[in-house]
Amino acid sequence: CIDVVRDLRWGRVEESFGEDPYLCGRFGIAEVKGYMDNGISPMLKHYGPHGNPLSGLNLASVETSIRDLHEVYLKPFEMVMKQAPTLAVMSAYNSWNRIPNSASHYLLTDVLRKEWGFKGYVYSDWGELSIVELDWREHAAPEAALQALTAGLDVEASSDCYPAIPGLIERGELNREIVNEAVRRVLYAKFRIGLFDDP
């Protein structure tokens, strides 16, 4: 957990290293290297701005500029990705400027994968897509699944969203290749850590 804490009212302050992006990044690099040196593949979390939600409410949106997004909230993740790249990232379950982090193509694909070269998979936090569903009223689960998967969220935990994927493919609303790419990312991580050689 390398979230940058900027509001002491936030309920997860004790999980992070503090308010300084550089410090969070340095500690994150050391922790990731410690895991990897001992054969453990860590999952970096919570990717996206998370430690400064409106009024300190855990699920609330972080309202911030693009400059602060990159220089404060994403900086520790960028540092880890460039110096001790992981194979798994957990997306933050809140929003950035009211766009769910787990459904943000900009965060999950443009920055994480294209700019930083991340090859592994992105995993949702527990029940994360239930938060995304709040942005769609009717037929929430299929719409949330479509938005999140196409944005770059490969695996989701504990919601009714991703079970809607086969129906989306059958109706022609989702390209099967997007699902295949998500599966490839998960398999890539498993092969890289040797699960198929020594389960």
C-alpha cells in the first residue's frame, strides 16, 4: 500500500507510509524488492488517487488537477514501476474527479501500460465494481463490466459485473479480443513467477 495520504480523516491512513510521494515511492521500492527477492509477487495498491477523498470519506472522489495526479498521487507507483516493476496492481475503488479509477482508460491503459510499460494485470479491490455501478442506473452490472474491462481492469473481485461478460460478447457489445488480452496479462504474470514450472 503506497497511497499518498493528504487527509488525516481518511480511514486508511495507517496503511500507508505518509504524505510525501517520494518517501512512499522509496519505501514501496524497498518493500517490493524484499518480496521479489524472496520469491513473492506483490500486488501494488491502490492505483489511482486515493489518499485525499472529499471530506475524508473513504469511497469519495479525489478532486485534483492532472499535475497533482502525476506529481503526488501517481508518483510512488511510477517510481516502483520504473525501478522494481511488479506483475500485479490493484486499482483504487474510489474516483478521480468523479470518474471511477477502475473504469479509467487514462489511468489503467494510457499511463500505467503505455507510458510506464506495465505488462502485468490490474485487479480490482474487493467489491470495487459495485462502486462503479453507482454511475449507471439500469443494467448496471453489464455496463460496469464493459466500461472497466475496456479501460484495462483485467480481474475483478466480489461483484456481479464480470459474470455479465459472456452475454456482452454474445450480443456483440464486447470484442472477445479484449477478454483474451485480459487473460493473457494474468497468464503472463503466472508464467513470469514460475507457477507453471513449480506450482
